[in-house]
Amino acid sequence: MSATAVAPGSVTTVFVPQDGSSSLGVSFATADGVTATVRPASDTEIVLDDAPASVEPVAGVLRRLDVSASVRLDTDVPIGCGFGVSGAATLATALAANADQHLGYDRDALVQAAHRAEVAAGTGLGDVFIQNRGGLVWDLGNGLRHADRSARIEYAAFGEIATADVLGDEGAMERVVAAGRAAFDELDPCGPLPSLFDVSWRFADRVGLATEPVRSAVADVTRADGAATMAMVGETVVATGVDGALPNATRIASEGARVF
């Protein structure tokens, strides 16, 4: 017996850490994400894209649910590049384990368990909340808001940036907080997506995480009359309003994680 769940990926364009366990900012879910298939097992084992793997937040959420399982994870977006793969894998695993082993947890409890496992592993500060809802999700300090959005997004991923390394860098976090607060004054999440990306790119530029490949890709999109920014945190550019400027495409997903 087994159960399968899918969770969308997510891209954060602006963020400000709060208390070490959450963050403010703006994010959107992506149609491509992670599928988790869970089966009962005496000891937890995880296979990621056909290879045995150690995925701490996934193992952590199973411990929190007090179960062992065999977990197969299949990803549709690049790992470590700002698409929230660890959060999507953790949330999908929690949903599938609950269904497979008839644990009886409600949706909110599973989302909270996945979030706490992510925070404990140092791999995210809130991705699972976006992946749970779908669409565009933001909190600029006055509560979590959500909008159903569906738009074509192009992207280029150049390499990995370890989220834990950035979150643990005191200097980087000081720049993130200052740049994020400035961006919040300009952001209108309900406005046009290109405007959101423009403000987000100014945030990324001020933070200083953008590499030369990222800057070059953003310039290519701008020349094509689109808008682009950097995924937080990954060496990845996401763009809107273009067709063929970047090599990959997905969409903003209006639907959140679900069990098949």
C-alpha cells in the first residue's frame, strides 16, 4: 500500500527574517514541484530522483508524525536553486504519510509539522505555507495575504546557493533586512507582476547575492521588454513578460499541495 502527494515549488522574491522561525515577504507557487510517494517501512529510507538521499526535513517531519516510511521523491525543478524543493518534499511527504498510514492529522497540523521540520533543518523559513496555498502569497507585516494568480514564468538556473549558509551569515542577513524593509515600501503584490519583479530585483541588487550570470540573464530579459528578478535563495533568474528569453518555463500555480 502507498500514497502519493504533490506539492508545488515556490519562489520567494523578497523576504525579511523575523525570529529565526518565520519571515515576511512575497512568494509565489510554481506548477512544477515535488511528488512524494510514501510506503510503510520499519526504518525510514529516502530516494530522491532515483538515488538514495539524506533529506533532513523529510526525515524530520516523519519523526514529528511518529512514523517510519519509505519515501520516493521526484522533482520537476532544480534542487538548491531557490524553488523551495526541500519544503515541497517535506509537505508532500507529510500529506502522503498521513494518507498512507491513516494518521488522522488535519491539514493545518501537517503544514505546521512540515514547517517546523524545515526550520529545524535550516532549509527554509516558510516555503510550505506558499506551497500549501498556491498562487501569490505575501506578508508585509500586516498578516498573511493570498491572491489567485496564474502567469507564465520563464527561468534560468545557474547553480546552487545553500539556504542555511545565507541564513547563518550575519552580514548577509543585515543587508536582507535593510533591503527588504525598503522594498516593502514600494511593493504592491496586487499590482502588475512586472512591477513586482522590478521592485524585487532592486532588493536582490541591494542584498548583493546576485552573481554575474544572474545579472547577465536579468539584462537579457530587460532587453526583451520583460521583467526579471532573482529567486531567494538560489542562483536563479525568474522572468515574466517574455517568450524564449530564458531556457525554461513554468507557471504560477493557483492550486496548493494535494494527495492524489
